[in-house]
Amino acid sequence: MNFKKWFLFAWLFALLGLVSCGGSDDNGEGTEPDPPITYSLKVTSPSNKTLAFDAAGGNQSISFSASSSWSLSVASTGGSWCSASATSGTSGNKSVTITVSENTGATERSSSVTIKCGDQTESVNITQAAASVPPSTTFVKGADISWVTEMEAANIPFYNASGSKMDCFELMKSLGMNTIRLRVWVNPEKDYGKWCDKDDVLAKAIRAKNAGLDVMIDFHYSDVFADPGNQTIPEAWKALGLNDLKSAVAEHTTDVLTALKDNGVTPAYIQIGNETRNGMLWPKGQLWTDDSGDIKDGWSNYAALSNAGYDAAKAVFNDAIVLVHLNNAYEDLDWWFDKFKAAGGKFDMIGLSHYPQNAYEGKSKITPSKANELAVGHISSLSSTYNVKVMIVEIGVKPSESSSASIISSFMKAVKDNEKCAGVLYWEPEYYSSPKNEYWKPDYYTKKQWNSYDMGAFTDDGKPSSILDAFKD
């Protein structure tokens, strides 16, 4: 073989061998892989990872350091009122401005900002206080007249002071009232027929609207009356777990309110639960048992159930004022609302019941004037502490007592010019015990929901008593 050809062949062979063996590595194992990238991300301000805004909103900054490219996102629930000046950037020390718009609502707002750098994540919470409650231009004066259709079915008539027969809704308006409260039960047929079911409530709400009256819907979330001693879960809901019970609350609330909306009725107020001092929908939403203290998870369960109603109400009528309702306005209730708020409970207004002739301090009965004084003080303190207005959604006095008209009149005078108080509603004033009408049906008055009530505000001849004069001013 020619020597030059042999040398060229040998050189090419050696070169190919070097390439196949990994180049010039002595160990023959190939090129070392690049080391893994280590990312770092640290929020330096705010140190507690929470930005707190007042109702006016404004701008605050989040400062952080990132070792590489980063991205920032605002939680979708806050996107409409909370925004960031930048959503991405390169490495280094960074500052992003968070802008929060004014909160004109009566509910606190919250969101969060998430920053990502490689596999590192940091979050900052955003909170904003509710708006201060401005003085209302209209003081609510009204009544719960949920028995009216049942009384009419019994041929019970209603008359004005001059003796002329009147529609009960028009009569309430003529007495100075501007709002009608209507309770709604889930399925009352077993105990009360169809009274206060969805259809009955709808019929009454339409009549209230046509009379030029505002409407408050009072959800009991029961088939019967709900109060501090009775929060009976609807028969159809008894087997449900907490999540399904929340869904049932939301569906019932939506169903009733959608029926109103479809018929042109827009309630001004929506009450979630009735006198829920010890929660609702027992046992799932009960707060305590006698001598046993708070039930484990009771407050969180109740708040979740109440919020299911709140959210459903707002989804149908966003502008409606949503209330929670407790009994005994003459008692200090800050402890209750502290626990409810701590559990995440939502409300736009506080509703209270006030029956001054049934007021006690411990086991000792107090005078109605003392009960009124305490209730007025608590209205102001609750409103200031929780930044919402307070409404007396139930009040009643006994027509058998000569001082009753004076008791309610003095209370109305004390609260009607108080910007902390949204209004006062009398509970079932249209009831009277012995209507003198040959057509009325006495069997209706033997029903257990009527026979023990002793605070109707009509005389036995079907006319408004002097108790209701307090609503005329």
C-alpha cells in the first residue's frame, strides 16, 4: 500500500475513535451535565405578608427579591377591585404597587397576590374594610304581617279607625309604614298547610309591592317557626351532611328569591335565619348545648350555612341588604358577633328582636323602660363596633296593658333619629283575638301558631289600636 494513503487512513480512523469515545475526556464518560438551577424568592415587605386597606382604598407596595424571572397574579375574586402595577419581570430587588378601589359596600373584601419565581412561590393577603354606614334617608317603619293570608282565608276583616274595611297592606301603609316583612318556611304543609311557603310568600310580596311598600324576606330554614329554642331542620334535609346542607340552603334561597324576581318583586332586605342565637339547622348548625359549652365546629358550621344563604341571596339580588337576626336587643351581644365574625360569618346589617315587657337580667325581670334604654344603647354600640346598621325587625307589646302604647312610642322616639338604627318593624300587629264577624272561621284560631300570641295591635273590632300610633310620625 502506498505509505501516504496508509497514513491518511490511520489518521481518519484515530479521529473517529476519539469522537466515539467522548472527545478528550480521560474517563471516557462524556460531557458533564449542567448543574440544576436553584431559585430564590423572598417577600421583604410587608413583613406579615398582609396589606390592609381602609374603605377608601389606595396604593401600597409589595417588595421582594427574585433570583430569576418572576410572575405575579391577583386572585380572581379580587380582580375587579384589586390590581397590580406589574405582572412579570426579571431578577433582582423589585417593588410592585397594589391598587385597591373604594369599597362602598357594607362587607369586608379580601383577595391575595401570588408571586412565582421558578419553583418558588410567595403569597400576600389583601384585606379591605367595609364602608362606613352612612345615615339612611329613610327610616324603616313596618310590620311582619305573614298571617294575613291565613286570616283572610278565615274571613277576618280589617278596618281603619273610621270603620271602613281595608286591604291589610293598604291599611299598614296608611298607618305610616313603608316596609312589610314576610317569613318563609321550606315545607310547612304538614303543620300549617301551605301558609308561608314559597307561593304564599310570593302572593303577599306582590301585594306589598303593589301597595308601594318595601319587602323584607325572612328565611327560617325550617318547616316551622325557628327561634332560639327551635331550629328544626326541614324534614327533607334531615339526612344531609354539611356540604349537601349548604347546597340545600343555597338552592332554597335561590328558588324563593328567583320567584320574586321573575314576578317583578325586588326585596330591599333579606334575612338569613330567624333568631339564630344558637345557630340554625340543628344539629349541624347548632352552636352549644345546655351546660356543655360550644359544640366542636359549631360556629364554623353555622357560619358556613349562613354564608351559603348570604351568597345565594346576593347572587339573585346583589343590592339587597342581608341581615342576621338575634333575639333580645336589651342584652349585650358583642360576644356573639365576635365569634360569628371570627368564623367568617357575613352580614350587611344586624337584625334584633325587642319585646320590652318580657325582658330579664339573669332571672330578674326588668322594667320595659329599662329594657328600652338597654336596647337603644346596644343598637349604637353594635353599629359602631361592626360598622353596620341595626334594625329592630321584631317588636311587640301587650294590648292588655295600659302602658303599652307609651312603651313603644318612647322607644320609637329614641331610635328614629339615631343614625345607627335602620328602623323598627312590629311583629304581627294585624292579629286580634275575637273578631266580631259572623263569617269568620274559629277553627283557624285553634292552631298552635295563633292561640298563644298576646301582642297583636288591633282591637277586637278589627281596628288599629293606639299602639300603632307610634308608626304614624
